[in-house]
Amino acid sequence: MLSFLAACRARPQPFPVAHSRSFFSRPPFPAGLRVSFRPRTPRIPSPTSPLILLQSRHLSLGSVFSRPKPSPSPSPHVVVEISKLEAEADVNRHDVPKQLTLFQALVSTNLKQSYEVVISRWEKMCEFDPSSPLLHSSEAFRLYLTCLVNTGQSASVFPAVRRRDVLIAANTLVTPAPAAPADTANSSAASNSPGTAAPVSPPSPGLSESQIIGQSVLASTGQPGASDSFSHRLSTALDSRGGAHLDPIPVVIQQNKSWGSSLIRFVLSLAVGSFFFLVILSVFFENTGLMKAGPAKAQFEPTEGKTVKFSDVHGVDEAKEELQDVVEFLKDPTAFASLGGKLTKGLLLTGSPGTGKTMLARAVAGEAGVPFFFASGSDFEEMFVGVGAKRVRELFAAARKKDRAIIFIDELDAVGGKRSSRDQQYMKQTLNQLLVEMDGFQQTEGIIVIAATNFPQSLDQALVRPGRFDRIIAVPLPDIRGRAQILKHHMKGVITGKDVDTKILARGTPGFSGADLQNMVNQAAIQASKEHATEVSLKHFEWAKDRILMGAEGKSRYIDPKNKLATAYHEGGHALVALYTEGAMPLHKVTCIPRGHALGYTSQLPEGDRNSISLKEYLAQIDVSMGGRVAEELIYGPENVTSGASSDIQHATSTARAMVTNWGFSRLGPVFYDTRDGTLSSRRKDEIEEEVTNLILGGQGRATTILTSRIEELHRLAHALVEHETLDAEEVKKVIKGEPIRNITQVLEDELSRPNTD
């Protein structure tokens, strides 16, 4: 054995693997966890000469203390004392008191390295020499177990206990050559003479000495499981049973559970299982048709109801002319086939919502006198895969049962959108089935497919190719004549006053669809009924139009008189600039009553439908938009201008930007500039912004010139708006000329005579 001082001067080499098998199959490193301990037949080591033991380098106290560790080191005096004790213990290996003195000195340092030295010495001495009296020393075993616990290896205590009991019971106890040790309790275990073997007695059914020591060590260090009855029973069972391959130890883990938790778990499991079972069962019944009471109801049947004719459709004369060919084909298909002509299988109606696409399709069926099958794009798809394709087949199968029929599919983009390679296969089944069905029947069958969509650009190219929906019919918003026809048609059942002129209403509703006009007539009739009027007058139609365009009036909203006057000046500025600017749309109405999110509103109506707008008209739009802000600056000063002109500035800016980038109305020339693609240079962007600013400032300057020269008219108009709240174009012209208009007393009496409709 190397001396302690020599070990301090030289870094010790690690132990050879052949000489490092632990006491209970622990890893070669002392810090390894002892997590398994299988009983085995003890191996009697071959005799080892003292020279070999001296050449075997192991973990010594000097090598431990010589390593640089962050933990504190003992004093030199303690190191010298322990080195002396180590030398004496190495010379007298079977002297239990000397070994105990060294163990106690090492444990008293309270260092992990010292604990590992104790563990290493005890394991090697007892493993290589099972007859060593140190194995029978209770105090040495207690110190060994204490070191295991202090190094965090509490789980190895019971395996060490079991291993010690096995070695004591399986090996012959030999009395050491020197005199009997001082510890009489330990020497009594070795009372047999040398060379004689004592019979091995079976373990007692109670706790052994090792088990008592192990539990006391765990209890003294506060480790869990020291007094646990389960650990007691387990250690007893392991002591009484071998646990070998031919004699295994059966282990049964029993968990104490209350009946409540078991019932809840059973109910939850039953609910989840029932849900999945019902889903699978419903899919099976849906696809197989089993267990259905009686014959199944047809999914698609001809739509019944009021027959619609072309005379009921107004404002889309061009679309009706194109659909007239379809009507003639359905009435007499042989007339087209006799000369070799073939009519298209599918017609696609495109246009804004509410323009009458569905009514046109119903009118075609009504004129031809054939069944009309209606289906929406959302009717095909459901949560189950394959249902969409199945319903497409059912729709066309139902149409083929008729001699002649029209299939109308509304919102075609719901199922006919462009396909992508990233889409799942089941998402393409409905569209693929529709493509197949449209190519699967002959023209002579007399079936026409009409579809409608608001987004024709989103449809798949295979759907609009020749042979399917190859004929696209645009259904635009009605013009002024079409709006007049639609209003006249919807007013047939409405009692209207003599002052109602459909031409005036049509001129005041640009951009309205047929559905909007129908809604306006209905709202006007409802409002007249609320007022208990005998007829629907023009003011009711104007009220309905303003409600659709601007929202409900905020008459109950309290507006401060100063703010109301400021709003009147703002709207008066718009009205005066619109009256005196060449190219501006004619003034229709101006009001300072809050509507929707606006505090006031100035309405302009064109003389007719405008398909193109000139540069002068665009400049007039900018002038009128800036008129409200200019009026506030003239009356209240630049520092008191409010944020009420935000929407006006946005409209003027968007108009000016479109003039520069889209329409070529600037010094940059007739060039289209796409500001979103990022190809414009910084210099060109600056020039565009400069042109937009110049156009807006120019409009502001022209509006300032008009209002400055007519400041008195602005005052009269603003005060008249505060008094009357709403003025039409004729009343505005009278006010700015100083002529009297409606008596405010009469107006108030008319308002008070109306019943409260809230």
C-alpha cells in the first residue's frame, strides 16, 4: 500500500478493472448508484500475496486530498494523524479496532472524499476476504452505511444489508490470529477454531442484525423508509427468499382506490367509447342506407313556387337576351340539332351580390316550362368525406329523370375553387365529380347547368373550359333606366303619393342593386306605416335611402350647440363648393344630423350614370372634399380645426393618388405606377408623393377662394342648417340668396304630430 505522504506528492492511478468489483456489484467508481443487487454464490477470491496487494493501487486518503477540489480540505495536523492511522490499518488488516479508529477519524472530517474512502476500504476488504473479522463488526458496518447515506446512496442500504447477511451465512467464520478483539460482540461470532467450519444456519424469520443497523442508520439520518412497514416487510421477504432464477420473488402492488374515482373513470371511458362508436355507426348507416324506415326522401327535387318570367326581371336586358337562346333550346332542342348546332352545357352568371342572378335562372326555367333544380355550393360539403361527390351524383341523377330540366348551382366558388397540389385528395372529390357529370351527358338530353358566382377569378380553369361553363354572362348593376324599372316593379303593391317620381329616386340611387332597391321600397313602406300615413311619399323614400347609405339618424344623441354649429359650417363649406365648382356633381341634400359614425352629411347626385370621369370632375371632387376643412379654418382659425375632416382628407388623398398612379393626370405623364410591387425607385416615389400633395393643396386653395368670396352665404347656410337640420338643393339655393324657406314652427308641428315610433 502506498504511504499517505507519497500519495499526496504523486497523483494516484486508477484501480485496474480486475481489482475493482464492488461489494454488491456496484460500478467501479465509488460514486455510482447501487440500484440493483442480485443474490449470487459468493466467490472465494484466490490467495493474494502482500506484494500483489501492495502493487495494487487503490483509492487512498492521500490521493483524495491531493486532488484539487472546491470543497474545504482538513488541516495538516488532521492529515498527518489520519495518514498514520491509515498506515497502521494497512499493516494490521484483521485488527478491527484499528480499522474502526481509521473509519471514525475519516467520518469525523465530514468530507465526501473521506466517506468514499471508508466505502472503498470496507467493500474491498470484505469482498476479497469474506472471513475478515471486519465483516462481523457491527460498528464498522454502521459507519459504512452512514457513509453510503451521506454520499446520497440511501437506496443501496438495503442491498448492502442483504449482501452482508448472505456472506455471513455462507462463509466459514474464522477466528483471527491475534488475541480476541476488544469488541466482544464481534469476536463471539468467530468462536470456532481455525480450520473448522461451522454449520450455516438458515436466516431467522425476524429482523437480522444487519437489518436493524440499516434501519437505525436511516432513522438517525432522517431518510424516508426507515420505519416504513412496507420497507420492513420487503426486507424480511428478501431475507427469507433467495430471489434466484429458480426461486423468484413474486411482487404484487395493490393500490387502495375509492369507489368514487373508479366510478368516474368508468363513466368517462364509457362516454368516450360510446361517442366513437356512434360516429362510426352513423357513417356506416349514411353510406349503406341500412336501418332506414321506408324509402329515403330524395335529396334534390324540383323547386316549386311562384313561376318567374322574364317580365319579372328588370335592369338586366343584355343578360336576358343571352339567356333567351337557352329558353329556345329547352323548348325545342331538335331545332338546334337539325342544323348541327350545339348549345353550351353550362352558363356562368357573374356579378355583384343582389343583381338578380338567381332570378334570371328561375326566369329561364319559368319561360321554358321545365323543372328547376336548385343547389347551393355549401349544400354539397359536410363533415364526412365523400358526401359532396355523392350529392353531385344524386343531383344530376334526379335531373336526368326529367325530360328537360335546369340545374342551378349558386355560389359555385364554394366547390369549384382552384385546385392545388397541397390540397388533400378528399377536398378535390366534389369538384372532380362535378367535372365528370358535366361531361357525362349529351346535349340532346335537354339539361342545362346554370351557375352563379361573385368571384369568377377564383374558379378552377378546368371548370370554365369549353364544354363545361364556357359561356360567361355578366350581370352588372342596373343603370338609371334599370333602377327606374326595378323601382316601378316593386312599387306595384305599394300605395305611393303623387310626389313620388321613380326617375328622381333612380337618379339618387347610383350603385344600388336590385336587392337594395327592393329593400329601400320596403323600408319606406314600413316607415310610412309607423307614421300612420295614408300613402308612401317621397320623404319616406328619401329617409329609407339615407338609412341604407348612412345608417339611422341619431336624433336622440345630444350634440352641444357649439359642435352642432361647427358641423353646420363644415357641411355648408362642402355644399357651397359643390354649388360653385365647375364639374362637380349636382348638390342633392345637406344635413347636420348625425347618421351612423358621421356628424353630418352632404349628398351629391349625378345627372345620370357615369362610365368615365374627366380630369375636371376629379379636381372638383378634391375641391368639394376640402371645402369642409377650409370652412372651419375661415370661421374658427387654423389652430381650431377639428378632426371631423378625416374622412374628407382620406377621400381626397385616394383620388389624387389614383390620378397620379393610375390615370396619368399629373406632370409625370400617362404612366401606370404600381406602388405595391416594390419596383419603384426612391426618387420616383418622392415625385409621386409630391404630385399627390400638390393636387390636394391646389384643391384646398380653390376651395379657399370660393368660400372667402362667399363668406356671408356660408354664415346664412350654417345658421339655416342649425335651425332646420336638413336642407335639399332648392332650399340651399334659397337660403344663400336670403329668401325665406319653410317656417320652422310648421316643421316642428309636423314633427310633433308624428307618433313616437321608438
